[in-house]
Amino acid sequence: MELDLAPVDMDCMRCGRTEAMRFRGMCRACTEELHAHFSRDVRVIEVADYEPKMNVTPNAVALKGD
């Protein structure tokens, strides 16, 4: 059995325009419009290093038997 992935005319789920697509979804114009509208620049967010609370001891379980 061979899988046929040839484009078939389908309606866009966003605008309703008929276009040849391999899978049901958005047309090329809608996809490009959304990529242009929601594109963001990559940025690095710096956060403070994690420091445990003073009332927490790292080896509390190990010291419990003493």
C-alpha cells in the first residue's frame, strides 16, 4: 500500500480560500501573515541563582537517623 501525499484542493481553516494543500490547515498566505505578525526577536532572560531557604538543610534526611 502506497501513501499518496499529493496536494488536494481544500478550504483554508482561517480565511476559507481554496488552495492545494497536503494536509488540512491554513493556506500559505495565512501562514505567512501569522509568522510576520507574531515573529519575535530572541532574547536572553537573566534570573538570579537559586538559593535554598535558611531553614532547609541539604542533608536533613541523612541527619535524621542520628
